[in-house]
Amino acid sequence: MKNMLSELRVAVVATLFLAVVLCGVYPLVVWALSQGLFPHEANGSLIQRGGTVVGSELIAQNFGSPKYFHPRPSAAGEAGYDAGNSSGTNLGPLSKKLTDAVKERVEAYRAENGLAPDARVPADAVTSSSSGLDPHISLRNAFLQAPRVAQARGLDSEALEKIIRAITEGRDVGVFGEPRVNVLKLNLALDKKM
Amino acid sequence: MRIFDDTFGWAQLAVFTGLLLLLTRPTGVYLFQVLDAQGKTFLDPVLRPVERCFYFLLGADPKKEQDWKQYTISLLAFSLAGTLFTYAILRMQHVLPLNPQGLGPFSDHLAFNTAVSFMTNTNWQSYGGESTASYFSQMVGLAFHNFVSAATGIAVAAVLVRGIARHSAKAIGNFWVDLVRLNLYLLLPASIVYAVFLVSQGMIQNFKPYDTAQILDPYTVEVVKKDDNGDVVKGAPGNPVTEERKIDTQTIVQGPMASQVAIKMLGTNGGGFTNANASHPYENPTPLSNFIQILSIFLIPSGLTYYLGRMVKNQRHGWAVWGAMAAVFLMGVVACWWAESAGNPRLHALGVEAGSGNMEGKEVRFGIFNSALFATVTTDASCGAVNSMHDSFTPLGGLIPLLNIQLGEVVFGGVGAGLYGTLVFVVLAVFLAGLMVGRTPEYLGKKIEATDVKLSVLFVMAAAFSILGFTAWAAVSAWGPAALNNAGPHGLSEMLYAYSSGTGNNGSAFAGLTANTYWYNTTIGLAMLIGRFIMIIPALALAGNLARKKRAAATGGSFPVSGPLFSVLLLGTILIVGALTFFPALSLGPIVEHFQMTGSSITY
């Protein structure tokens, strides 16, 4: 018992010492280096337009109007796209809630993009992402939405496809991850052009 | 897409496995230097004075080694002090600094669950990070354990290896020396470099309040109306009342994330800064950051197999263990990847492209392959970070992470925990081999006797009893099913996963389960304590018992613990023990769900 008590005293001292080094010095060193070397990234990769923050390059926000490309469905927060409450749906593969929601989204996607009633829809367009804040859509999803956006903006679809290709991010280092299109960046590029 | 056609998937798997193989030796050699109290490292000029200062403050003599009982007492005392430290911070976060969002204190059962969770290297989270924990709670209360629980795990593995390597000895090392050296020379410097790399990819590291963005395309949605207490307002027939809400701004989370995420991955902790963990675009911004995060989970556990070979002066033994682990790892990845690529036939029937795979709960930048790789690695090891929602995986895709945890996370495993778990299975494998050929089992010149086998069996049984016992209890209770997000077999899987994850000190979840209730917080808290200490104490006792023994010279009749035969024997022991124990429970969860998905039209 005496042994345990003296060990506890040592343990408390060790806890405090290590807390100062690992939870005080360490995060501050990382903070100083990050703010010095990568201030844009360290502060959230925020995008400003005319002095106000309109979003972050990395965080999805909702777009519902036909003239904008639409992001993936979101389960973050009760209204979706809540970047203070990241979350997926966590619905299992046999969930009725999931199949009902996907059915509705598939039909809506076909209708708004003028697709045939039996057209196949890319999975990322009708399923919720893991974080609810996935900033990207697949290339196929972008190209299927392109005619609608072109029409709403009076753009010719060739010019629009050129913009999509310019925004497309390839695989990192040529091999990692998937090719993808950042929805917010694409929509900002469109707004700038118009 | 069928996985055979997915060239980039195979290429990424090859690069991953190749890099892991290349990094194993240098990591192992460095661990060898750090875990030797007199060892020299290239960081000595900077860190030696800090190390000396630590010993001075503690009044500890770094040259004095402990026997296994003293070592255990030091470890337990330190774990207790750390748990109370974190519990106090979480309960008082509303009066502590660095809380720009003005978040309130953790409830008592949530603070208990969370403090235990981080102390035991589990990082199970009954809460969403960004909506519950202040910067101070994350950076001090939680990140503290990300470092020290990792160091503690590695220390226990090192002690067991010393027990095997030494003979006729009582002393097996000094806990305080192992603790401080692992933190200062290994985890701290690696985390600094790693964290800055993560920021370069887009991860945040700041102390400002959450930002508010004026979004480009404001919209209105219908949401459930809540009163001032946050309770749902009910209309006449008991249905919730909805209201229109205009959304024109977006709150964007901020905070000191990179410093915490670096050690979260390197220390196989896995506790997310945000609720979505490594699927959050800030917490895992690019496919490159994703790849490095996955690799960093396996880095130290893989290096420890080299450390084992070096310490017992039989490098081929270390590689034989590595080979057995790599085999299970590859089987798991391919199985999970195949299942997720095949996707969900229910959604295909609705018009979703079958070639895109199961994208529910996954991110576009990672795609199917990197989600399956992450899920497999995070559960091979006891990491528990996720870059996709395991709850939304296909039944067989979700079975892999669950089974990985239940096998004891011995496929490279958690930092330290993986190696000492594996060594327990090595003892069992050697024992079984001895029984089969009818001679005294022997491991590297040490006779394996009744005490050693009893301690190993205790280690294995504790996990089985905790996982199956708690799941059974939850399943028949009133509070268990009440917290489920999915019905049917998937609901059982949610509970089974929760207690597997808790006991296995993993921390990942079928996250639909609303675990932040009195009963779940308490029972999962107990499962985590069992999974940590009913494993560590037998492992340390085994170390003490092995160190004490004399070593017999190797003869022609000695059982070889290197080469493919030994790898297969070890593999067989792990799979048979795991399969026999958990197959009945798995068949009621994911397996029956798979057949319902393919052979019926049942929905829940």
C-alpha cells in the first residue's frame, strides 16, 4: 500500500511533466511552424469574395439552384452540410430509410438533369458521404449535370466541359485516390466567368 | 468495378505493402535504440537534458530496473493518475481556457467513458468532437493519452520481448525510463514532422473560434422543430412538428487539429478531432494525406516485429511473425475491397450504377479501395480512426473490420498491444505444436510450462467473455436495442461491434449506435478496462515468468520459430481461436444479413 502511494506521487509528477511537454510545447511548436509555413491551410483554406468568407475549399456547402453544380447529399447536422456537426447517415445496406431516400434522389436526379427514366445514376450523386461535407463529386456526376448548368447559364456545353476539366483533380502523385471535381471551386469559377 | 480490373487499386496496395516492408527495418533499429536505457539516438544533443530533468523531478534512478510486479504497479499508478487528470479536465472544460465555442462540461458518465477510453488507447467516442470538446480538452485532456497510452503499449511489448530475450533474470526494465524515452525520442519528434506535413495537405492548426461563411446559394429546408430545451415539439397525433428554416450561413469548425491527428494515427489511438474522424475533409484532406495516415498506423507495430527479432537474436523469427501478419492483412483488404466494390444490389435495383460500388458513407477522394484499405488497417491495428462509415458497409465488407478486432488485433496490431498479443498467440502456437508432436513445448530455448499457458489463455478468454458477455447483456436489456440506428441483424452487429471495439481497445464503431447513454457509457467503459488491463497484467506476468527461466541450448529437436511453417502455425492458431469463439455471433449478424441482402427483399 505504501509502495502504491509513493508510486502515485511519482505518477502525478510524471503526468504533469509530460503534459507540459506533449500538450503545451508540442502543439505550440506545430502551430508556429504551420502558421509560418502554411498559413492558408492552417486556417481552414477559406475562400473570400469581396472581403467576406464564402466557404472553405475543403468543405462542401449546399447548392440547389439549377445554375450551380450540386454536391453529394449530406447527413451533417439536422439540415445537412453543417460543418460544425460532421456525420454520415450510418444506415445499413438493408435500411428502408436508405432505400427510400436513394429512390427519391435517383428520380429527382434524372428529372432535373433530363435523363431517361431508366438511366443509371452515379452512386456518389445519390448516396450520403461519410463526413456529410465531401467537397467532391465524381467526373461522371459532373458531366451528367453539365447540360443543365449550361442551359441555366446560357453557356455552350463545350466551354463548360473545358471548365470542368480545368477544375478536375487527378490522382495524387499519379496513383493515390480517385479523380474528382471540387463543387465549390467549380461553381465559383462559373460565377467568375459570368 | 470488379476489383480485378481496378489497376489503380492493386498499384496502391503494392506501394503500400512495399513501403511498409521497406520501413520495417529502420523503424525496428530505431526502436532498439530508444528502448535501451543507455541507447544513443541522433536526437541526444537536444533531448538528453530533458530526459535527465524528468528523472530528477521524479526522483527516479534510470539505471535501476524493476521486476514485473514493480513495473506493473508503476504502470497502474500512472494510468490512474492520467485518467483522473483527464476526467477532471472534461468535467471542468467550461471554466478552463481555450473554449471559444463556450461548450459545457461533459456529463459524469460521458467523462468516465471518455477518460477511460483515451487512457486505454481505445479512443471510443460517445460524443462528436467538434460539438462537445473544447480545444483545451482535446489538446491537453485527450492528446495527452494519445502519447502516453501509445508509449505504455510499446513499453509492455518491450518488456515481454525482454522477458523472452533474458534468462535467469528478475528485472525486466524500468517503466519510467521506457515511458519518457518512447515519448521524447520516438513519438514527439515524429509527430512534429508528421503534423506539419498534414497541415501542408490542408489540415487546420489554429486556436481561432469557428468561422462563419456566407454561402453562395442560400436555401430553405424543413427541419424538426425543437423547443428551448432542445426537445422535439410534438403535434396533435404525437408526430413531430416541422418548420421551414432558411440557411444562408455555414459554421466551419476550427482548432488545433494537426498536432492531435499526427499522434492519433502514429499511436494507433484513432480518436477523431471531429465526429466524422478521418473522413472529415479537414481531418484527411487529400488522398496523399490518407495514404500516409494509413501507413503511419502500421509503422511502429511493423517495426516492433524487427525489434523482436533483433532482441532475441533471431531476425528470421521477427520476419516469420511479420509474414503471418502480412498474410492476414492482405486477405482482409482484398475481401473488404471486393465486397464494397460489388456494392449494394438493393440500390442497383433503384437505378444506381453498379460499377460505382457502395458509396454510402464514403468520400469521393478516397473511393472504394482506400476506404476498404483504411477500414482493414485501422482494425488490424487497434487504431479505430475511420475514413468511411463502417456502419454503412455491405454486410461482408463490415464483417472484415469486426472480425479483425475479434481476432485480437494481432495483425501488426496496436502500438505494442499488437506485438504482445501476437506473442501470447506464439506461446499458444508453440504449446499446440508441442502437444501435436508429444514433446515439451519450447520457445527460443525457454520451456513453456503450465503457468505460461494459463496466463496466455487468461489473456485470450478475457476478450471473448467481455465481448460476448456484454453484447448478450445489451441485446436482452431494455437500454441496449433502444440506442440502435438499424433494425434486424444489423442492429445486433451495431452492439457486437461496440463491445468488440471497446474490449479490443479499437475505438471505431458502427456509429449509428447512440452510445452516449448511462448504460452504454458505463458498460463500454468497463469493457475497455478489461481489454486493457486483463491483457497487460497477464502479459507482464508472462514476461516476468519467462525472464526467470534458464535457457536451454538449441538442438536438432528444438521447434523452429522461423520460416513459413511457423508462420502458418501461428496464422492457424489465431484464426482457429478467433473463428471458434466468434463465428456463432457473426452468423447472427453480418452473415445472415448478407444472405438477406442477396436472397430476399426484406428491408428494415
